[in-house]
Amino acid sequence: MDENRKRDWNRHLVLVPCPLQGHLNPMLSLASVFHSKGFGVTLVLVQSSSHPAATSWASDDFFYESLGGSDGSIPSAPDVDLMRFLNEVNLKCKSSFRDCLMGLRMGRLRDRKLCVVYDAIMYFSAEVSDELEIPRVVLRTSIVANFLGLSMLNQKAYLPAQEDGAVKAIQELIPSMRARDMPVFDKSCPEATERVLAQIHESTSTASAIVWNTLQTLEQALLHRLQSSLSPPIFPIGPLHKYRTRDPRRRHHSSLFAAETGARREEDRIKCVSFLDSHPPGSVVYVSTGSLVKLSRSELAEMARGLADCGQRFLWAVGLSSADDGGIAQLIPSGEELLCAAADCHPNAPSMRGLVVAWAPQEEVLAHGSVGCFWTHNGWNSTLESMTEGVPMLCWPWVGDQKIIAGFVTRVWRVGLELECDGNGGLERGRISRSIERLMAGEEGREIKKRALEMKETVELALSDGGCSSQSLSKLVDFIQLL
Ligand code: UDP
């Protein structure tokens, strides 16, 4: 038993993660924390075409349940538009979650006090818990500023529009925000977007408590403001991934991919680590745009040209969907021999300047001393992981919360800089290579690196005994016990 497991609580937590990689990872970390604190845990996994490898974590008082949709067909996220996916998951999972909870309550967990812990975007869990009178705690997996900003825009009926009035409204809250930092959503179905965002807001503001994957020290003023407008207590305990990496049995991410992809990921992992081992400290540009961004072939090609031109070493995780689309080497136009070679070359070849893989073990990569900067889409997990390791960011946000996160990274915390784009926001090889140079070699880059290292200390302090995240976690454990 983990040394932190002081008491065998009577409380059993039923955790409902969302089957998107950036949402699943923090919930699995939370499962690991709760289990180490002595709670029984059941993870309810939404059935989709792919399953997390985390089922191998099952052990003493740590269980799994699978949730099929009412017609057994829940889409796997990347194939459909995100808002449609969320709509479908929430509609299709509701009745099977009710059956699941009732089954647990009458069977295996009949003597235990239940509490549901759900990702805010799995709002069906809130409806079912309320029906069955089971207390519920919500997990928020993005920056507080995004939630506050969206709530404000919603109140003023600006959602999901990008109007002048909306920009002014958000500047009242966060003065440094500009029009281009505004959250971006798919415009094809504004009603669905509005409905989903309203439900997410409702399922957050009516929970018994809110667990936030952020740090008090990062977003103090906004957390304070939010707490004064919401009744559930907020527990900022992040960065969550650090709790999981402390537990050797659960150090590696769960993957949302099928078995053969898992084998390929392990192959990629070995390649990445030996590639990084063969290069000097701070010399490699790590590039990844997360699990959902889909790059066009021309964007991939322009990225490749920019990386080729900049002369720096690089490790590029192109993403499984891009990699599967005809093979990595073929993404690169003919003539870019350097990159084709990088994809095919053995990682130990000393002259190799770049390595292209489908999927990188990101936390391990960012913690590796050879990484000098991270070209990122600013998903919140990637951003937290980078700040935890003191790695400066080259920010290239896409949709949703990524723009506001990039705004904080570049203009509030100043631990990264914006990737220069052309007048239409498109990629251009010269601007890419100049941006990388500024961050890796210039005076500006050195200043950013200094602040990134200070940020790393801030995160370490928050997680240390008596630090703000540790204290918040202790209070959360006590709070849940009393529910
Ligand atoms: N990730 C990874 N390897 C990759 C790309 C991503 O391990 O090659 C992980 C990354 O560490 C992060 C998550 O996938 O924890 C992506 O979440 P994030 O919020 O950054 O972006 P999203 O995928 O949700 O857009």
C-alpha cells in the first residue's frame, strides 16, 4: 500500500473521464492521487473504438466499468467535430451511466458512500448523480481565465461570436487580452456550441466542489474573482500530471489507442529518448500540436521547410492521424531530403539533425535536458507540462482555449513567444525559422529561458509540502470525506 494511504476511507469515488487525450490524462492522474490518499476508485470508461491502457492499473480497491452508449456506438472523437462529439457522448451515455451507478450501488459498492467525480464536459454525469442523490465533484481541465472569460461572454450573449463588444468585455476581466486571443469555436453550428457551453457551465457551477488543474500562484486574482461568484469551493491542485509521475506504477500516460498503435508508441518512445540522449543540453526544438489538431499537408510541408531552414536540431511528433495519412516520410515534399532521412534514419546516427515520430512520450521529452524549446499549440496539458520542466514555448494556438492560454504564456507569464505568421495567420518557412532562432539563440530567448526556469521553481514549490497545490489537495481530501 502507498505510504500516503493513511486511512481506509469508506468513501468510494466514481470517476468519469472524457475520452479525449487532453481530458483523460488529468483525470487519470486524479484517480491515481485519490487512490493513493486511501479512497476506493472506480473509473468509468466510455466505450469507443479505442481503450486506455490504464486498465492495467486495476488493483486493490481500484476498478473499471465500461460505459456503452444506448445503441453501443459512441464515436471516437477525432473523426467528428468536437461540439457534435460532446453532444453525442452526453446524449448516449446518460442512461448507461444511470444503470452503471445503480448496479454499483446495489452490488459491489452497496456498503460504501459514493461520490461522482466527472470531467465538466461529461455533464450527463451531473444530471444522473443529482437524480440518484449522489454528491458530485467536477474536474476542470483548462485555465481558469478561459472559464471566466466564457462565462462573461455567455452572460453578455456574445457567444460564440468574435465581435468588438466581446473583446472589450473580456478586456474588463483580463486587460492584456487582444481580439486574436479570443476563444475560437467551430462556427458551423453556433446553437450546438452555445448549448454545450451552457451545460458545461451549469454542471460546473452546481457541483459540490470544483477541482481545478491549475495552481493558485498562476491564476491567483482570477481564482479569487471566480470563487466570489461561485458557491462550490474551488481546489486548485495542479499540475495533476506530476502526481501520477511520482507513482512508478502509473508513470506513463494511458493511451487512447488500439494495441498495434500502442506498440508503435513504444517504438517511438525508444527512438525519442535515444535521439535526445545523443544531443547536447538545450539544443533540440521539440514540436507537437497535441492530439486533436489536424494539419493539412501544406502546413506540414511548411513546418518541415521552416525546421530544415533554421539549422537547429529538432524532434517532431506529427500526431497519429498525420502519420497514418500515407506515412511520415511522404508528408515531406520531395527535395526535403533532410527530413525524409530523419524519419527513416536510425536514431543513434550521430549526424542526424531531426527525428520525426508519430507520438512522443511528451512528459519524458520535456524533462530531458537536451530540449531547448517547445513549439506547441498550447493545449493546457502541454502548457503545464512545459512550465513544469522550465521549457520555453513557441506558441502556435489553434482553437478553443488555446489562444487565451497562449496569451497568458507570452504576455502575462512571459515564458514563451508567439510564432510569427504571415498576414493571414498562415505558416511561412522564413518566419518559422526566425522565430525558432529568436527563442533558441537570441537575447530575448535567454530572458524567456530565465523566466521559464523561475516558473519551474514556482511549480515545484506549489507541489512541495506546505505548497499551495499540496495544501489545496489536503483540503480537498477532507472535504470529500465529509460529503
Ligand atoms: N501527448 C503526448 N505525446 C504526443 C502528443 C501529446 O504524450 O506526441 C500528450 C501530452 O503530454 C498532453 C496530451 O497528450 O498530456 C495533449 O493534451 P493537450 O491539452 O496539450 O492538447 P490536446 O491534445 O487536448 O489538444
